[in-house]
Amino acid sequence: MLLLETKHFISPFLAHALGSLAGAFLAAKIALSHQMKIALVIGVFFSFGGIMMAFLVGGPVWFTVLDLFLAYIPMSYLGGYYARGRKSKKAH
């Protein structure tokens, strides 16, 4: 890990963030109700995996903090938000 530069951490961060986003989006799309709650549950499960990865693999502190706080729950929220889409207005 000591030989790795900042550029080497872009791919893992994107994989974690986009995986959370896609998983939450898909789960929220499939759900009949409580889409946002289900999307956030996906984010929590991904967060547990990220915490486990941080302890097992290690890495720089800045990457661990960035990964845990920006890749999982925020991206899951965005996935749930995008899955809900726009609510159509009723015509009068």
C-alpha cells in the first residue's frame, strides 16, 4: 500500500460508489413501497462491507474516510432518489 499513489485509489472508490448507486437504484425500482428506505438499507450493507475492507486490507486514512463517508450512504440515497423519479401532478 505504501507504493500506491492517489491515482490508484480512484478505481476502488468509483467501484464502491457506483456499486452502491446501482444496487440502491435497482432495489428501489423493484420495491413496491418504501423505496428510499430500501435503498438506504442497501447502503448500510455496503457500508458494513466497506468497514470490513478497511480493517482487512487497510490503506491510507484519507481514502478510508473518503470511501466510508462518500461512497456508500450518499450514493445509496442518490440511487433511491433517482429510482423514485418525478411524481406526476394530477390534472384538474
